Amino acid sequence: MINADTVLKHLRLTEKSNKLSSNYGQYTFDVFSSATKYTVREAIEQTFKVSVTRVNIINRKGKPKKSRRGQPITTSDSKRAIVTLKQGDKIELS
């Protein structure tokens, strides 16, 4: 049994993700860096009681920036999961 709190951070709500969810049944989540496709699938199915068809994972590297003092810094890395649900399933946002 997988604890969803150790896998999922939150659901991303952007214009692109809203378009994917309404047209294709795909939802975008921010996940922890240790998450795998299998753990994301299990966490989504347990949390939202839906059937997951496919999981795609995106690793995003942090971008180099400059601080206010002019010193070079890097923003943090992030990991996202795009989850495709079985046709007819939805995740209700309430």
C-alpha cells in the first residue's frame, strides 16, 4: 500500500493542463523527485478511485538565475506526471 502524501504534491491547474483534462482525460500533477510511474499510478488510483491508463513523467531542470546581489543561483528541479485516465473517468475538483 502506497501513501499518496509521499508521491503527489499537488494538481497543476494551468490553461494547458485544463485543456488536456477536458479534451483528452489527462491530468498533470507535481510529484516528489523519488516518484516513479508505478508509484504515481498507485497513488492516483487509491486517492481518486479512478483507472489509470498511462503515466508520463517529466523531469525539469532548474534554470540559472542571478540573485539580487548578482550572485549566480539555480532554481530548484521539479518533476511532473501527466496521467491519462480510462475513458469516462474524471477527477472531481471540489
